[in-house]
Amino acid sequence: MASPRIHAALLGAALTGHALAGPFPPAAGEPGSDAIAADDSRITLWATAAEVTRGPTNIASANPVPASFGEGEDTLGPADATPDEPYTVVSLGDGGSVTLTFSAPFGDVPGPDFAVFENSFSTSFLELAHVEVSSDGVNFFRFPSTSLTPGNANIGQGGSVNPTDIRNLAGKYLAGYGTPFDLAELRSASPDLDIQRITHVRVIDAVGTNDPAHASHDSTGAIVIDPYPTNYYTGGFDLDAVGVFSAATTTYPAWTAARGLAGADALPAADPDHNGTPNLIAYLTGSGALKISATPAATSLNLTRLAYRTGGNLRVESSTDLIHWSLVAESIDAGPLSGSAAITESGDTLKQATIILPTGPKPVFHRLAAELIPVP
């Protein structure tokens, strides 16, 4: 957000736009836009605490002064900035950041999982930011982003950014509309990230200059261009709020409800998305993957387990004929994986489990199985 005294000048420049559209969703209100309205009924959680690290109003200044508009508390609760009243925000300055926490962890559901709201007063004066998430408050992982705005020249403080050139950078929509993010894109980011139990969201201002000493880059290495410099106490990305779609689910009925499953599609053995993983195994493991590697001496079975997903028993079974199956290891109602084999588990809530078995003379098949615990 630039100084209130120059809003009219910035608005006039921002409305010029680009002649050609990019490949990504357009501005809020246009056909095909994926903008999330602040009053979207899918939002169930808003941030409850914020830690702000200010960046300077002009990172290239010989005597940089930190941005100072707003406070961390302005990012808490529902998004309330509008194009006419865009001031209930915190300004981050160049490269500044804010780390948000919520009243409960949240997880991946079909479609977007949360939305980040900025305070732009037009559809093309867009101040952008990178977005990262963490499931432990220590290790943060950034969403892959794309900026197709040409980086051969800076666009200045009144410059225009076409939202169809932007993907997975917060701030691509005007006030009152959030940029959506889908945790499924980080499914394989790292064993240190549990996308079913996110505890922190971090928003980091993208410094929109092509000066190599200060430029920000998207995940392809391209320079991210946005209005720069905004050399005011309101400089940089202005965070209004972050809204979350679904708290982390800890029971099977809550998990199916969060996915909109009902009737036969909600049964434990059903596979409504046709990916080969029954519902209950997906609920207990997060992925349903059982990875197998073997040497002449030993066979290693690797799987993940979500230690907070209660109400079901998870089993690893083996067979030499695909008819008769024997128990190798079992987790009872989210408890530790145990059995007669050599078993190790690591991680807090996202458990990485390894089972070591001796390699026998006959071919051996392995599978995951699961059952619901009857409700008394």
C-alpha cells in the first residue's frame, strides 16, 4: 500500500494493464478467476497470532528506514480491508515477513486450503509476496510460484501487474479477495512437512525490482516484478489476513465430511478419487504408499503414518500366494507401529516408519490394510 496522499495517481497508472493476458486465472470477478472472497463460507479459521519482521521502505536506500504502518494484530481475524478502506493491514516493507499461527492446525482438503488477503485498491496495482508453510514452526517450505511479468525493466511505484501473469504469489487480487493456495502442491516437499497438520503460514514480501542485488525470484528463477519502490511507511506487501478452509481432522467422520464424501463414497473401503487407495488407509497414512526395496539379505518396507488420526487400526501384511496374509506390524488407534519385525519410527505427528524383514526363498507380497474401531 502506498501513501494515502498518492492513491489517485497510483490508481490511474494501475488501470492501464497489459495488452496480452497470461495463462493464469484473471482478476476477481472475471470469468475463470480463482479469487477467494473474504466472506467465503468455506473459511473456518483465521489467524490468531502474528510475528512481524519489518523490511525497509526502500531496500536500495543508503539509509534504509523500516516500514511502520499497522501492527501484527491487524492481520488477525477475518479479512476486512476493502478497496475504499484498505488500512486494516500491516505493511511488511521490502523483504519483510509475517508468520501466522491459528487456533488449530489445518490440513489438505480437495481444492484450495487457505487464502492470503492483501489490500490492493485496484485489479492491477499488485504488491506480491511469497508464501511458506510449516508443520513444526521450524522448517518452512515455499509454494512454487511463477511471475511472467517482464523483468527487463522496473515498472515503478505506479506500475501495473497483470494477475494472469501471476501464480502462487500472494497479492494477485484486490482487497476483499484472497489468493488461494493448495497444500497438495507440497505433498512431496520434504519428510519434515506434514501437509495434514500445518501450524504456521509465513508471508514474505517479494522485492519487485530487477536490480540483481535485491531482486526476488519465482521458483523458476525468473525475477518477480511488482510496483517498486514504494518508499513510504506503508511500503511493501500489506497483509490483511489469512483464512483457512479446514482444521486438521482427527476422526474418520470429520475427514470424510471435510472432503464432501457421503453415502457409499464415505465408506472405509471406497476409493472415490480412483487412485487405488481406500479411504481409511488414506486417512491413516496421508498417502497410502508402501515403498518396498530388497537386497538378498533383507527387505525394507517404508510408509508414513499420521499419529493424530484416531479411530482406526493400520496393518502391514505379507503373503506368498496373495490369498493367505499374515500380520507383520500394526498400529492400534494411532499408537506406535509394533510387531515381530525390526521397526523404527521417526517424526512427531507425521511418522516415517521402516520395517526390516529377512528376504526369504519365495516371492513375498506386502500390503497395507486397515479397519475402523467400532464406536461403543
